[in-house]
Amino acid sequence: MRMDVNRNWITRGASLLVLGLVFGVSSAGNAEEIAGESSEQYMMIDENVEPTSFWESAGLPALGCCGKSHCDSCTSCNPCNSCCEPWTFHVMPQGFVYHTYWASHAEPRLATHLIDEAGQDSLLDSTIGGRVGLFRYGPKNSPEGWQLDVLGGAKLRQDPNEGLDVLATDYRYDILLTHGDGPHRYKYGFYHVSSHAGDEFLLKNPGFDRINFFRDVFVAGYSYYATPELRLYGEVGYGFNVEISEPWEVQFGLDYGPASATGISGAPFFAINAHLREELDFGGNLALQTGWAWRGEAPGSGVLRTGLFYYNGGSPQFSFYYENEQQLGWGLWYDF
């Protein structure tokens, strides 16, 4: 039988360690950025020199030519053409300004987890989700400016030892306004999530006390790209309409992996996420993932990842939010 969530200082200590790492690296990156603004890379460059913008080479907005997301005059920063690309209004833009957090269990994506839970049988967790950009005001070919996105998905838990019986499903959708300015990324929006115990699970567990767990939440997040491959982030959410759940949540972490097209060879990745929730006395959970990743060439391509993961804390299935789960396993993810 699973134990109640252990609200001790181990999870909190690990979370604070992640938070310190995030803000430590972010501060170092900001100091480097400030120092760089006074160097020659932000002055006019020789037009006979082939552009090798640090950010542009990774498929991110060019900052090396003029030090800002777009220019008042293209003459001042040629030949960095993407730097001077005009900001216009686009419907159904390609790509996203603010990407989902790789190690987070909360956001919609395409994923499957084969789980070995300590003291329990195997589990199969899958997420079926999608994301679409509706409007963007910014450059056409760069993830820059303002963009409105919609996400939606279902997070399913099945029991492979009982004919893949459905144990529970969480449903979530997000409406997000995102903004990108060079290495700085912001998101503001709303999401709804609700949990539902599976029919097969309820039939086999007639004494289970079904809970009506749901959250309507305003969220605000910030990401900083210390390098094109390394992103650090933090996010806070406030539930203005909740049941069972409590209003506040905080998550933070980092993603490290390929920032440009990898081809068939791929590249290694690592991700860590801490998610602290008020209903668990801000004990929350800690998640780590590592393995191999592939990124496509098209502007709208996501990131395909596979590898090992570790999870410790309150169940990611909100029908069982009060139960502590320690998971090891293999995962396959496609992130937007």
C-alpha cells in the first residue's frame, strides 16, 4: 500500500538546490550579457564578414549584430538579415516563442512512460496532447515577438498487469500569451486541469473515495537561455477556482539539449524540474530526465527525446495527488 506524501525537508532541500542552480547560472548569464553589450560584437560589423551570430546559428533570434531584437534601420546591422526582419502580424505562425518544460509532468505533450514504482507493480503513463500557435506579432522566421498559443491534452495512467486497465486520466488545456526578446522569454496565461478516476479502477476498487480535483489557474513564467542549448526557467501559478487543490504552485528547473537541427545522429539532453504545490505543503515533486534527443530542420519542428527518468514526490495523477510515488523508468517524449 502506498504511503501518504512525505512532507519532509529532503524534497524541499533538493528543490532549493535546483532553484539556487537556476538563479546562479542565470545571474552569471546576465552579467555576461551586460558585459557583452559594451563590446565590439554589439557595434557595427564589417559587411564583408560572413555573419556567425551565436543565436542565429542555433535557430534563435539574432542578437550578435546589433544587440536588440529588431532594428530601427537595417543599414545599421546588415548583413544580419534576421535581426532586421520587420515585425508584422502573422496567422498560424510556425514554431513557438516559449517552449514546454522538458521534465515537467504538468504540460500537454506527446509522451509515454514505462514506470517501475518502488514497492508497486509496473505502470504505464501516457500523454496525448498538442499545441498550435494562433497569432504572432513579430518576425516571420524567428521565434520572437508576441504569440498566442493554445495547448490541450490528456494524461492517462494504465495498469499493464491488468490488461491495460485505465486507472486515471487528467485533462488539461492552456491559453498562453508568450513573448520573446532574445534570450529572455515570458509567458502569461490560463490553464484548466481536472482529474478523473478510470472506470475499470472504480469497478475493482468500490471503496475508493473519488475526489473532484480541478484547478483554474493564472500562470506567469520566465525562461532565460544562458546558451542556445541551456535554458533556465521559473513559473508561478495561482488557482482562482479550485477544489481539493490549493491555490499556489511554483515550478522551476533547467533544460539542456540540442538547439538546432541534429540530423539522424541526435545529441544528449538533460532536464530537471521541481514542482512545489500548496496542497502538499509545498513539498511537491522532483523529476530528472536524461538521454538522447533529435530536433528537426523545419521552424515548427519539436524535439523528440528518449531516455531514463526519475520522479519522487506527490503523484502526477491528481486523482492520487496525496500518494507519494518514487519512479524509475524509460520515457519517450515529443515536446513543442
